[in-house]
Amino acid sequence: MKKHIFIILLAALLLLCACVPTPDEEPVLPKNQDLMIQKGEATQAPEQPYTPPEVPERFVYDFADDNWTLHADAQIVVPDVPLPMVWVRSQGISQELLYRLFEYFGNGESYQIPDMNPIQTKAEIEELIQHMVDQLEDGSYKESDLTEEEWNAAIEELKKKYRAAPEEAPEKDLNTDGTYILLKSNMYDTERLYLEAYNYQRTIGATSYFKADGSGSNFHYYRHFYNESRRDFTMANAVPVNAASELPEELSYADAAAKIKEVFDLIGEPFEIASVYLIDDAANGSVDGEVRKAEHYALCFICRRTVNGAPTVTNITGSMRMDDLFVIPWEQESFRAILDSEGFVSLRWEEPLTMLDTVSESTNLLPFSEIQNIAEKMLPILYGKNNGHDSLRSVDTQITSVRLELIRVREQNNAKQLKGILIPVWAFYGTCHAVEDDDYSLYLHYGFGGGSDGYKGDEILLCVNAIDGTIIDPLLGY
């Protein structure tokens, strides 16, 4: 499949990778987190009833630059609860929670883990020695960039290993009940708990960093289709649906949503369904040349955490960009599941959070009129023609909804720990569809950070700090 990775070239766009001063307004110091928190802390008395911010019913905006167009006629969604500011950290998946998830998704079956320390027999080592000797004789060892002396030394080490190796490898009990394996890295001074359990039917796994010095914590589940026709469900033909939508006969929205709720109950933390798509297994040939019509259908549930009833952002994809190589990458929390007529096909919960201290239960917000002025000035910079992407013949950007939600931003001046703060933002969701000069069509991710020829659903196209009006890069988290 043809892949395209785009790089933001203009200095104006590079500024968007951090909190950027609002145009034509008194500048806000970039990344001054203390000032932002001070500005956002609520001043109303706790006994006062909460009043949602006044907003228009829709955000309407149009911009055109030759064949680069941007259209918005989007519903503005405001939660009926106050939006807090809360300190958070990377959580990982506890062993207790993993046991519950393992039991739920395991379906009472037996699972094995990979052999992390396989023991080589004399026959296996002898075969490897002979192979290295052959490479030494025909000169192909030079492709390894090792000298002849180094190659011979490696052969001698294998001969020592051969003398101590068993004739037959001892049997190992690789069955698992879902207990983590501790993995250590001396190179990076990190520890993580790891599980990858599998059988013929399913794979269940998790990775957790509890020292908050490494990213990549997740839980994942996949159901295999070895004995069935292929079911490579994709978002290429995704259609947004809800409980009232007409679905293929084999699918039940209510049954699938009930299974999602069961997982929420297992986790024991507040999550909700954010959006649902009807997807299928049709293929257009872009991956392996195979073209086929849809034979199976499924529902893709995109879920999110809520904090005191306030929703967090969803659907952030793109190429991870790091301005500082010494900063640990940290993606936003995400929760996505696919269910067909038989139940869960897959579930992936990335970067779960732990709530720490609450800074403010009801955060002071800028008037939406100021947010709208910022959006109308920044959207053409992000998605207009003069942004350095000359290979694109046309770009059609559609804003489909504007939502007041929470996003996690990193703690300022803390490059070595995954700690941050949830703050209110105005998230502008939509799609960015582009056509290149060679007629290749693709959907672009946030800030042109990569693309795909398959529809991925609505994504965040612009994220404005609701406290001070600065622009937040959701990929970087600041």
C-alpha cells in the first residue's frame, strides 16, 4: 500500500506543536502551565449551580483557496457538567484488573505464553556452527560487517555453548493464568510487566509501566479467524450509526453495547461510548492486491473516559512527532473495540490514566466567541493551500462537530515522567480528504501528520485550550 508521511514545513505550523499565542490578542506565555492553571481555577462558590457556557447552536465557517476548501456547519456540543482540571499519570493495567479481563475474554480456554528463554539443543547449535563455518569458507560472513577474527571468535563461543547444551530440550510449562512476566531493560533502566497469551482462537495481552518512566501501557484482545473466511474489518467504508440505525440482520447494537458495558464494569472506572461505526471486510486491493465485496459486518465502538461526568477527547491519530528526543513519547488514552455477531473481534485500551489531585472542579473558560475567532484564523493556516504541501492537488476539509472536552497535557518541565493534567479544550472534529497530483486519494491525520486511503472516522483537526486560547497539539500533548 502506498504510504505518505507528511512533514510540517512552515514555521507557523511548527509553532502549533506547542501552546501558541492567540492571534491579535495579548500574548500568552508558551507552555506556562502555572499561569494557565491560575487562570482556570474557579472563583464561584461551590454552592452555586453550574451554568454551561453560552454557545451558538452551530459553528458555521467556509474557506477556499483554489481547490483547497474548508467547510464547517457543525453542531457545538457542551456537557451539562462543569469541566475540571485534574492531575493524572500513566497507570498501566494492575495484575488484579488483568486477571478479571483475562477471565472475561479467555472464554474458559487454555492459553500459553511465548518461550522467553528457549533452550537450544546440541543438534540445533551444531547446525548453527556448521552454517557459520560455511559462511566463513564462501566469504558471505563479510555481509555481517564482522572481521574474520570476530567471526571465528563467535564460532568458538558457540562451541563452548554446544558442550554445555542438552541432547533434548526439557519440557516447559508455558500455560498461563494471566500472570504478568517482569521484563527489565538495563539499557534504558526501565521495568515493565508483560503478558502475551494465545491459543488457536484468541490472543490476550497487556503491557504495563508502573514506574511512570515508559510509555506503551495497554491491554489488547484479538479473536482469530483461522478456519473461517477472512474478516479483516477496516474503516474504509465506515458509516456512523446509533441505537436507532438500521443494521445488517446479524448485528444487534443493543447486544454489542451491553458487552461494552460489561467491560466498563470490569474495569471499574467511568467510561462511555463516544461514537459507533458500521464497518465491513471489503477490500479495494490497496494492501495485497485482493479486491472483494463485503461479506461480514461489525460495529466499531470508540469509547472514552469521563471525569466527574465530563468527557475526554477521542480519535487522535497521526505520526507521533517528538521535538525533544529526550522526552518519553506519551499518546492520549484511547479505547476502541470491534464486535460482530459472535461478540468481541478485538479490543485495545491504550495508555490508561490514574487520577491524582483535582486542581479545580469547575474551570473558568474563555467565551466561545474568542475560541471561534481563534479557530477561524488557525484553520486556514493548518489546512489552507499555503502550508507547503505542494504535492496535493486538492484538499477538502470538513468540520463535523465542535466539542468541549478534556485533554491530557504533559506536566511542564517534566521530561522523564509521564505525568500531566487534564484541562478543558474545544476540539474541532472532522475529516481532511486530499488528492495528490498522481490522483492518489487519502484521508489526512491531524496537522497532515500522515494519511490513509481508508476512512478513519472523524478526527481532531484543531484543539484550542478553553482556558487561555492557546493551540494544543493532541499528538504531543502540549
